[in-house]
Amino acid sequence: MDRSLRQILGERIHLARRRVGLSQVELAARADISATTLNRVELGRQKLYAETLVTLARRLDVSVDYLVGMTDDDRPRTREGRLAGEDAPPAPPPPAPPKRPRARKAAPVA
């Protein structure tokens, strides 16, 4: 049987919270939500606003993609889209110098 998004989200928040060693009360306070709300989310009984989801991901140091079940890789992503801990891609080569315009030859005089 397929699990709903709420169930996946609740399970992943619960696992990540336990991994970082926070109680529901501590995480709820850090995410500026009530402990009751967090409990209901972890049980798959309540939805979250996107802003709250992002806040929870940041407090738990995981990606939103991980929390909603789109990936099993729980490392957060940087603004550039790289996974945390990955090296930055090599810098692009410098641009080629501009070409000099060629001098035009004068037309022969008849």
C-alpha cells in the first residue's frame, strides 16, 4: 500500500529530529510552531505551510526534497543546487579575448 505524502513527511521529520537529538518541544520552539502541531505532522495528521516545511528542513539540516520523499539523500542543498559537502564545480574558462577588426583594403582607383 502506498503511503501518503503526509505519512512520508511525518516519518522523515521524526527520523531527522531523533538523529539530531531534539525533542518535539525543542524542534517546535526552533521552528516557531506548537509542539501539538509538530506531533500531528509527525503522525501524518496535519499539513504544513511551505514556509514551515522549509524552516523545519533548515533546523534539521536536511533538504526539503528528503522530507517530502523525493530523494533518500538527506543532505541539504546549497543555493547553487549543490549538495552540502560537495566541491564547487570547476570555474569556467576565461572568455576569449575579443577579435581585432581587420583593416579594410582600399578599392583600386581606376
